[in-house]
Amino acid sequence: MIKIGIRYGKIDFFKNKREIVLLKSFPCIYGKCSFCNYIEDNSKDEHLINKINFETLQNITGEFGILEVINSGSVFELPHDTLQKIKDIAIEKNIGIIYFEIYYGYMNRIDEIKKKFGNIEIRFKMGIETFDNDFRVNTLNKNFKLDKDAIRTLNDKIFSVCLMVCVKGQTKEMIDNDIKIAMENFKVTTINVFINNGTPIERDPYLYEWFINKYSYLKSDTKIEILLDNKDLTVYEQ
Ligand code: SF4
């Protein structure tokens, strides 16, 4: 099958301008979220992973001083050589801030990455999808629960969370509550509006209409990034 994709892009349409790369990585350590099709990009071939990643990283100019790295998993699933290359390029191009993705199960290891990158500020993004534990665990099949203490700990360690909205089974109240908690607790929140992607999870068109009418104004909020399409971050594999 021919794969079409773009692995390098510039996010210059949000307040927080940055370059972004979609890197290839080893399989996501969890890999069971019911809505996730991005793990199809994962590979066990370290040579291939590094080859594709090195080619992608060559595009980085450093023009915004900020780089976001996504990899259909967590930063810990990037090979050592790829991480080293990211660091070398960041130093060479004067990049002072790097965003990485992290899964909840790696929370106790985030200092390893901070240490590895020295003076470069590392900001972690985490897909928590919703603060409704029942929906996260039983519908989205994401296997962690968050109480108030856990949210406080996340607030200390994580820069940004990602929410998923407009999924069948969600309610307006759940989405209102998720956005409220995220905005009260995190510096930046990404809101992913779910698009059908071949997994058993489906978009709720009624919730979508309601969400657009109610929350489009958040597009001008510097603490919120709304993604209406899974290509909105400019990089994608399909
Ligand atoms: S943790 Fe992230 S990459 Fe892994 S299966 Fe879940 S959504 Fe996909």
C-alpha cells in the first residue's frame, strides 16, 4: 500500500508558533486505546525508524526557537540515536523549547528526558482525552484514572493536555466539565474534535454542531488549540 504523509511542518497559525515533526517510533507501550489508529505508523525496525527520522529532522530551521516532536506514542519510544539527533539539531539551531508526547504510565520517568536535554526546556503533552474516568477507561480503553491529587501532580509535571470531544457516548455536560478542568489546571489545552478513523469509536454529529456553536470563540484563547481535523497540525501519515 502506498503511504501518503507529511512529517515536517510549521505551526504559524496558533499564538504559540513552532516547527513540528512527526517521527517514527517503536510501538506505543500501551497500544490499546480504542480510538487510536496512529500506532499503525509504529515500527520495530530501528534502522528504518532512524533513517526516516534523520531525513525528517533535516528540515528543521529553528526559526521559531520552538520544536514540537510527535511520534504516535511517547518520547520514550524514540530510539536513542533519534533523541541524540534531536538534541544536536536543537543546539545547532538555537531551539530553546521542545515539546514531547508522553503516556501517563511514563510519568515517573520524565526527569530522564529533562536531564538528557540539559538546558533545553522540555514541555510534555499528554493525551488524557477526558476527565471522566468512566468514559476514559471503559469507552476509550485508556487505562488510568485521575482524582484531584493526580490532576494536581499532572499540573506540576505536564505543560499541556489533549482532550477528545464529540465522541458518541459523551454528553454536553462531560465536555463542558472537561474544558473547565483543563483550563483551570493546565497552561495549554489541545482540543481534538474526533473524526471517524476506522476504529470502533464514532463521532457524534449532534455534539459536533453543539461544540462548534458553543466553543468556536476559544480559537482566540491563547491557552487553547482546537484541532478540527487530524491534519490541522500540518503533519500526518495515512
Ligand atoms: S497511548 Fe497514545 S499512541 Fe498509545 S494507543 Fe493510546 S492514543 Fe495511541
